[in-house]
Amino acid sequence: MSLMSTNASSYPPLRRMHRSAIGWLTSWWRLLQFAALIISRAFAPSTYASSRRRWIAHHLVVATAPNLLWFSVLSALISLVIIRIVVVTSLSYGLSRYALEMVVRVLVLELIPLTAALFVALRSTLPAGVEFAQMRLAAASASGIPTRLDARDALQTEFFPRAAAGVFAVWLLAAVSCVLTLVLAYLVIYGFTPWALQSYTRVVGHIFNPAVSMILALKILFFSFAVGVIPLASSYYHGAANPLFGRAHGTHGLADMVRMFSVILLIEAASLMGNYY
């Protein structure tokens, strides 16, 4: 160990790699710690005391209500375009009987949960993380002392309500958009007729077997945790404990975005392997 430390201190590239590796491991460890704190707060009865329920409900509404209409309209328009492309292409190749299955698998199972998670992240949790980081940096520079105790006190009043709002927003947006896409798929493929419901439900029920349904639910769940927790994690710790906190505000938000996208990509890859391998 002493030889490695001597070599690392002798060569600047090794020293930079050593610092980068330590910072990377520390940031992920802090992320896991923050996730454990948020989960523990979620199961603590004191979190839902009468004095805090109104504040949590306020954040749930603020994170969900403005985004629900816009995301529903956006997902409906995109779904209509993709459904029409799939239907026309399948008709031209004589594969119209596979059009509905392709639409459900591409849109409901893959694109809509991923889009809902990214939409909530860009509209709600990432700006909240950057705002917290700016507030902590301003407070630390003004007082000249670490703000760890302030962060602990703010866990219930600020961090947990925003994390819970991000998780809930992903759940609601994904659920509403999936149902809306299923309705649009029926109308585009079969038209305004009730006589195709039996065929439609048979195909959709065949796709949503227990394994696929469980994978979809777990994917939305992990997406929501990634979106709700990761953008806020690095803002919780003060600069001495968090190597990313002392960076510029834009770099701080970019680091959180890259970390969140990496986790979402891993979740999506795992779901694809579970569904198709």
C-alpha cells in the first residue's frame, strides 16, 4: 500500500486517476446513503404527521399537475405518429396481424416509461437538485462552516417531499400515458367499433403475461427511484464530504444528469434482457 501511495504521489497522472477514482466511489457511496435515508423516511410514521402531510401533498401536486396535461398531450401525439407508421408499414409488408403487438411492445413497454422518467427529471427533480446545490453553496460561503446539520434537518422538510414527488410523478405519468396509448392503438387499428374488443384484449393479454407485467412494474419503480433520488443526493452533503459539491453549479447539475442517465440506461438494458432473452 505504501509503495502504491509513493508511486501515485510521484506521477501526476496516477495522482489524478487516484483522486478521480476516490471521488467516483465516494459519490456513489453517498448516493446509496441518501437513498437509504429517503427510504427510511418513507417508512417512518413521523414523516406523515399532520404538520407535514400538507407540505408533502403540496409537492406532489406541484410536481405532477403541471406536467400531467403536457406530457399526456405530447405522448398522445407521438403515439399517434408511431402507431400510424407501424400500421402502414405492416400493411405494406402483409404483417398487419403483428401491428398491435409491435405497438404495445415498443410504446407501452419501452418508450413511455423511459420518456416519463426523463420528462419528470428534466422538469422537476434536476432543477430542484441544482437549486438545492446553489442554496447550500451560498449558505456555506456566507457562514464559512459546513451545513451538515442543516441538511439533516431539511431531510424531512425539503429533500424527502421533493424525492417523493418525483417518484409519484413518474408513476402517474407512466400509468396515464400507457392507458392512453392502449386506447389510441385500438382506435387507430380497429376504429370506433366495439366488435374488436375481444381480439384486442386477447392480444394485449397475451403480451402482458405475469413476467412481462412484473418487469414493467419494476422498471417504472426503479426509474422513479432514480429520477427522485439521484438529482437530490449530491446536494444533501456538504463540500468536505462530497467531491462534486464544490464544483460550479452547471457542472454539478451535469454530473447528476450523467449519473442518472447511466442508472436509467442500466435499468432499461436489464428490462430488455428480461423481456427478450
